[in-house]
Amino acid sequence: MDVVLISIMMSRRMRLLPVVVGLAFILAFASVPAAAPPVLRLATTTSTDDSGLLKALLPAFEQKCACRVEVIAVGTGQALEIGRRGDADVLLVHARQAEDQFVAEHHARERRDVMYNDFVVVGPAADPARIAGIARASDALAAIAKAAAPFVSRGDRSGTDTKEKELWAAAKLSPAGSGWYRSVGQGMGETLVTANELLAYALADRGTWLSMRDKLPALRLLLGGKTIAENQDPALRNPYGVMAVNPDVHPGVNFALATRMVEWLVSPETQRAIGAFGLERFGQPLFYPASEDPRTTRDVTVNIGPVSRTLTLDALRALPRSRLARHAIVGVKMGPLGVHDWAGASLADVLVKADPGITTRAHAGSRIVVTSSDGWTATLFWDEIFSNPPPGLQIYNTKGCNECHGVLAEGTAPAAKRPAPALAGEPWTVDAVLALLRAGGDRHAGMNGYTESQLRRADLQVMIEWLRRPAAASRDASRPAPDRPVVLLAYERDGQPLPGRDGLIQLVVGQDEFAGRYSHWVKTITVVR
Ligand code: HEC
């Protein structure tokens, strides 16, 4: 048939072409079935499937992408294995450490937050181990072990199973092999059905429990409270992340479609749908939206006295492009946060753009308060940007002490965190403070100890001199202005626009070694005298 068509085209040339093309179309559609839509392979946990969330969400995506989503609902451990083999295009899972590991091994370029819910402990109405009223899951497990009461474990290396193993470890118990402990190697739904039959305890994600409890007459929710707000154990929080499998490592994946799904999952529209899912049926959402998008900022408002100016992301891009190359930064609790190349507008340029008078000494000593859309603030001093701050203050800031002990070491008492005492005005000795900082751990806010390379004794000495009289310690105008790294309002990381649907703005302080002032979603900058 093809041959005939081509020969007609060749002989009659252009005159016949429309007819021939039309004929070719008709023949093509008559003889070959319409092309099947592209398939996106989503490996995910059983909880997103059992709870009905995916059935509610996915049709909208399939319509948008004109594709078909093949859902592979397994435990998180298995989903990650499938991703490691390149047999899925995108993963929606919940085992934070294992996810970070997956990214560290380059199987994905990044992980994005999608949603969270929490875990609860369910068990027989008679509650033979008497766990109702206990706040911490690890204490409840210890009580179950002590009573040798039946417990059903998923035993499938899923996110829930990983969490359960963490909780047993926290209770310093290893129940495997005990007669009362039964590992079923099944998904959440099957595990709950088994617990219901055996009158056993189990750890469940709240979403699956709520969606199935009508079919589980023998079980009650015994630990975790009626809603996530009542859950008293922070160890039971359950975050879900999404990752597109990296095409550099697994060339066979459909990265374009996977990226579309990631963007769609974190979009405000889908995030709203996630937050609304289950609300009507269960009186509470089964999952809470967690993507950074609702907080993403697209402009920054600068307030200097009576001057107020808003610069859009495009306005920031129009300013000279500043860079911080190979910038390494350490989180006080999480350790190194990675090495990145940043690009953006320098804070100095942004302030000058808003008010060229900002560089005059009349502003010396002012604070520059950078506030993010989630309420987090980072404070810099005018002297850090345009002059010479006292060296002790500079060390205090770059080493991240400011994050907890306050801008001028006045102490802070943030909600739900340990209060960090005032350090200003105290007669500290270097030895005592150094011992505390090197030890870290429970003696010092659960922090990693500061190593010799992270904080030298000589620097601490300078800081302590400043701590004795921080307010009075003055600038030293005789010192030459330091060759200081830039403070950036970054919009690019490693050559890519920052994630967040339409780009977000991040404060990166070049001279800081610790992440005390590293802030996402910068919204306003206020210069305070
Ligand atoms: C993550 C928050 C955090 C950071 C960062 C931090 N601290 Fe602390 N620090 C605390 C808390 C909280 C305490 C109170 C003890 C406790 O609860 O662990 C404390 C206690 C101290 C104490 C003892 C105070 C007293 O009255 O006994 C000193 C001294 C101290 N910190 C110095 C520093 C210095 C210097 C830095 C920076 C190099 C620093 N801290 C960084 C949170 C922090």
C-alpha cells in the first residue's frame, strides 16, 4: 500500500498531494489501532493506594498528560528497589532516611515533600497491654512486649515497617522470633485485617486506619489521639516524598512525564486536593499537604524607614548576577547540607536598589531582618554588609550560635524547643565553653559537637571577649573592610532555577559556615535602627 501511494505522489506531484495525504490518513486510521497512550510507572506505598488517595487524584493527572499511570503499590523498601533498577519512572514513598540515601546514590536528582500524616498504634478493644493513655509509641511497644500480647508486623520493609523497627529499637527491644510477634510480609490493609482476626496490636498509618476501620470491628485506635493534632509522639510523624528516577543513571525512564507528575503533585491545585481528600468521609484529612509551594515567594519587599519597595523575581534577575561557588554549609543538627553553586542578587545590591542612601554611615549599627513566608527570620547587621562588624560578633554568627542563642546572644525560648540561655554578659572561660561545645549531644541541645576544624580555640576566645560586653563592643574602623563573600538572595542552585513551581528566593550568607541564617522563601527585608 505504501509503495502505491508513493508512486502516485511521485508521478502526479503537488497537484495530487492533498488527496494522497488525505487518503494516507484514512488508510492509517483504518488499518492501525490508535497509538496507545504513554505509560508512567509510579512505584508507591500501599497506604497511598489502600486509602483511596491515588484513585481520587490520578484521573485528573491522566487526563492532563494524556497518559496512563501504572500504579505499583508495594512497601517503600520495595518501591525504592524498583526505582534502583530503573523499573519505575517516579516514586511516592515514606521513609525519609532511605529517600535521602536514594538521592545520595544519584538514583534521583532530588526529593520533594508532598504530604504527611502520622502513625497510630491500634489494638484489641480489651487492650491487654494497657497502652491506652501512654504518650510515646516506644513505651507502648515495651508494654506490649512485657505483656507478650499479640502484635502483627508488616515485615515488608515498607516505610511503616521501617518506622516500627525504629520504635522497637528506641524501646531497646528486638521482638523478632517471639511467639507473640507475627511478621506477615503484607501491605497495610492485609496487616490490619490480620490484626483484627488475631485480636493483635499493630502500627498503622492513620490514613489507612481511618479508611478501613469500619471493616475492623475488633480494633481500636489506642495511641495517637483522635486527630494528628492530638498525637503526642513526634516520632510518629510520617512524611511522604516524591522523586523522579534519574535518567542519567537509568536512561530507560520516562523522565519528562515523571517530572510532570512531580510538578503536578506539588502544585497548589493538587496540594489542595490532597488536603481535602477524606475530609467529608472521615471528618479529617487523611493526608496533609506539605509541598513548599504554598510558601514559595515570587517577590521581596524591602522596607528601609519610610521607603518600601517590592522587587519581583524578574527585578532580582535584572540586578548584577552574584555567585557563591562551592559553598558548603552545615546544619547545627543535621550536619553538612551539601556543597552548592549559588547565583542570585547580592543583598547589598537589593538594599541599594531600594534606597541608595543605605550605604551612608547614618545606618551603621542597623539590623537587617530577613523574614520568610513561613515566619522564620534571619538577622544580619548593616556592618556585615557595608562595613566591619566586631570580630567576635562575626564569629558568633558564622558559627551558627545566633540560630538558638539570639541575634545579640540575648537568649531565646522558641515554642517546642529547648530554651537557649543568654550568653551575653556572662564571665565565660574558654575551657568551660569549649568542653561543652566539643561534647555536644544531650548537654548541648542535641547538637553534633563542634570539631576542631569547625571552631578553633582562638576564634572562641575572640567570641567570648565579645560576649562579655556585646552591646558595647564597637566596630573597628581602622581595620580594612574585609574581602567578604557575598550575601545572596539566590534564585539558582547548581545552574538550575530553585525548585518551587515558579522559583523561590533563598537567603544564603556567604560568610556563614553554619546554617543559622540560611532561609527559604524570603518575603520581606526590613532595616531596623
Ligand atoms: C541548636 C541550638 C543551639 C546552637 C546552634 C548553639 N546552642 Fe548553645 N545552647 C543551646 C541550648 C538549648 C542550651 C541549654 C542547654 C541545653 O538545653 O542543652 C545551650 C547552652 C549553651 C551554653 C551554656 C549556657 C549556660 O547558661 O549554662 C553555652 C556557653 C553555649 N550554649 C554556647 C554556645 C555557642 C558559643 C554556640 C555557637 C558556637 C552555641 N552555643 C550554639 C542551644 C544552642
